[in-house]
Amino acid sequence: MRGITEGYRVGVAGASSLLGKELLAQFEEQGFPVERLVIFEDEREEPELPIVDWQGGPRKAVAAESVHAADFDFVFLAAPTGGAEFLEKQPARPKPRCVVIDLSGRISPSAEIPVRIPKLEKEPRRTTMPVGATAISPHAAAIVLALLLERLEARYEIERANAHIFSPASEIGARAIEELQAQTIQLLSFQKIPEEVYGGRVAFNLLPRLTGKNSLAGSQLEQRIRRELEAYFGSEGPLPALRVVQSPVFYSLSVSLYVETREEVSPAGAAAALEGDPVKISKATDAPPSAVEAAGSGAIWVDRPAAEPGHPKGLWLWAVADSTRLAAINAIETAESLAKAIRS
């Protein structure tokens, strides 16, 4: 692994996805030292968005079949199918000099492939984490839930938790954003709405599941979030029951979380337990945080915790976050933490 002053040789698979483009932007914004950047797509995949010139350094677009692990210090997988050809052609054990970080959910976590959330690993309950040649940077919803539950659990023992995740169009991709926009405009114009992506109307609506070609998107996302939370917490923390709902929002996810603790919990005590980077707690005089306001921010915005009336051990939390930005920042922080561990 090269020294930080030299910069890293970085590959990004699925760079044309919304998450891939955000990752490229965050390399520069977060000051991640990149000496050489290579972006690649599988030949069987159609690029989702055009890739414009990256300002942080030299960029080269190549076919996945010509990319080798030995050429890189880090390879980021930013789309569910991106990097399939790269992974298929690499040896069973990639050279230790190349670290693969999966943001896409295509690789399942295991004892050798841990889920990493560096913001939490700095806290007392997470003093050590395994270091491997491959790591999982989890979905933004898993990051939000892990941060909220872990910090509450550090002060109050949680007996049960339930979460509703309101997923934005950006979770499906650029075409879903375009269709939501078209549905909104054509509904207001009393025209027939397109339903190719969603299989139904999502504008001014909520859908508990999708139909058509993306019919599995919601259930697959639920499975991914559960899998990543189970791998991260193991037997140490509370695993919430959760449900993903498709919302008529372009960017940023929202989470409604209900928890019950073993002992009585006050909203003020819960707020104090949750506060700390990247969580921002709203003041009582502030308007509640919304997905619209979260767009473009790397923070997790949490409304003032609210008690469940008549249940002193019940608590409601409302959180919003820019899902693509939060996931990209976590992946970069994972790379930085692994670089330090490998060098030491």
C-alpha cells in the first residue's frame, strides 16, 4: 500500500451509476489522494449516465476484462453488476496490495469480508475490526440504522426496534428519477403517465412494493440491509424489523424508527446519546428535517426524539440522509481506515 503523500491507484467499477458519480465527486471533496483513476464498466452493461472529466487527477476508461487487481491499491464496486467481470477474472485471493470495497451489495459479508462503518468504529463499543483484502461499505439505510441503534444501545438496552425506510427514486437509478419527474408533470397535465420503471404510479403516492421489471427491488434492498446489519452487529446489538417503502422523492432516504428499551428513556436522554458526527439533532424550535433538505449533505439529520404516549420505554425517531453521498463518504472513510491498518 503506497504512502499517503504518493496517492493511490484507484479503480471504480460502475462509475456511470449515481453512486459511482457521487464517489468520484467525493474523492475530491474528501481529499482522498488519487494518483491514478481508472473507471470501468462490464461490456454487457449499458452505462447509466455519461462520465464527465474528473477534476481530481488523470482518469482513464477501460473495459473490465483488461483490469487486474495488481494494477490498483483500491477498487470500489459502485453498481450491483459493475465489476462482475473484474471479480470473475481475479484469483481466489486478490493480492494484498489491492483492497476491494463493495458499495453495491453484490458481495455478501462474512468473517473474512467485514461490514465497515468507520464513524462507529471510533467509539468504545467498536475498538477492533477485522482487516481483509475485501470490505463491505453498507447501504446508507444500514449506516443510519446502525448509528442510531448502536448509540442508543450504548446507554439504554434495546429490547426491540421497528423501522420503515422510505426509499428515493435515486435508489433505483437515473431512469427512475426521469420517470418520477415525467409522472409528476403528466399527472398535473392530465396525461397518461409512464410506468415502465415502477410498474405503477409513485408520483404523489407511496408503494409498499414495485411491479414490472423492478418488482424485486424493494425486497432485495430489505434483504441487503438485514444482511449487512446482521453482519455488523452479530450477537452484540439489536436487529430491527424493517420494511422498505418506495416514496415519491428524487434523492435522500427517510427512516421512521421505533424502539423499546428495557428501562425508561427520556427524549432528552436519547438525543444526548445520539448526538455526534455525523448525526445532527434538530432543536425543538426547528422544523423537522426532510429528505429535500438532506440532499447534498453528508450528515444524518434526526428530529427531536418523541416519546410514545403511555409507554415510558417507547421512543420514536425520524432521520433523513442523502443516501448516495452518505454511502460514498463511508466507502472513502473505509479505504482510509484500511490504508492505515495495512501500513501499520
